[in-house]
Amino acid sequence: MAIKFQYNKTSLQQLEKQLKVRVRTLPIIKNKESALRMEVKRCKEEAAELEERLETQISSYEHMHALWNEFDASLVRVKDVHLGVRKIAVRVPLLDEVEFDIRPFSLFCSPKWYADGIHLLKKLAQTAIEREFALAKLDLLEHARKKTTQKVNLFEKVQIPGYQDALRKIKRFMEDEENLSKSSQKILKSIQE
């Protein structure tokens, strides 16, 4: 990225100000990146653990496959999912609670295990929702981390060196101008003498 500048003191001061701002904010952005990196790692572990827990829950209920065929799955449905917000360098949604709506059923006409089936179905749904939520949170954090890493690289590798190079060029030009004016003054003075 080429930085546009003019060879004068005003441009020099503006570039120095811009460089100072970038040098001061670089450590903050690096801290944000490391915090996001840690959170992404933790979130990946959490998602993998939830995936594993869901698989074990599903496999533990496989031996009751024949019973699930006669279970009315419409008895349990997700009514609402309550979310919260937590700030980890960026705002991240948190899963607070999952509310279920259980349709009334006859305890006398339905099998005894329906109550247990409802409880098992609620646990499975809770785990599945938590897993999906963890994956969505992971995507959000991963996107924020990538953007922050891009910004760190932009500052470190492009903008700060660019501003330093521009400042060096302006200072050299101004020094050359000053040296030329001094030498021309000396020449004029020697001619006048």
C-alpha cells in the first residue's frame, strides 16, 4: 500500500501522528487476537465434547429403538431458547436456557415409559441445541479472529513500515533542501564578498 504524502512539514506531522496511533494500537489489537485465539480453541473443544456427548446419548438409546417407534414425538417441542451476551473482545451470544413445551398426554392410556421418554427426548434436544449453538459461536469467533489477524498483519507488515518509509523520505528531502539552501547562501555570500 503506497502512502500518499507531500514533501512538507505539515505532511510530516500528519504522518508522524498516524504512525504514533498505529504503533499505540498494535499491542491492543494483538491482545485481542490472542484472546480470540484462546476462545476459539476453547470453543472447539467444547463443540467436540458436545458432539461426543450427543453421540453417546444417541447410541445409549439405540437398544430401545422398537419402543421409539410407538412414541409420539409431537409431545415435546422446543418452546423458546433464551440467549445472553458475553464480551470476549467481541460480543458473543450465550445459551442461557432452552424452554420446552410438553403437550399433555393420558398417563392411563399411554405406556408407563412415556414420562422417561419425554425426559430422554428433552436431554437429547438440549444437547443438540447446545452443540449447534457452540458451532455457531465458533463460526462467529473464527470470523472475528480472522479479521483481527488481518488487521494485525496490515498494521505490522504494511502500514507501519509504509509510514516509516514515507517519514524517512520526507526527512531526507527536507534535509537536502536545507543543505541546498545553506550552500546556495554560502555561494551568494562568497560572490558578494
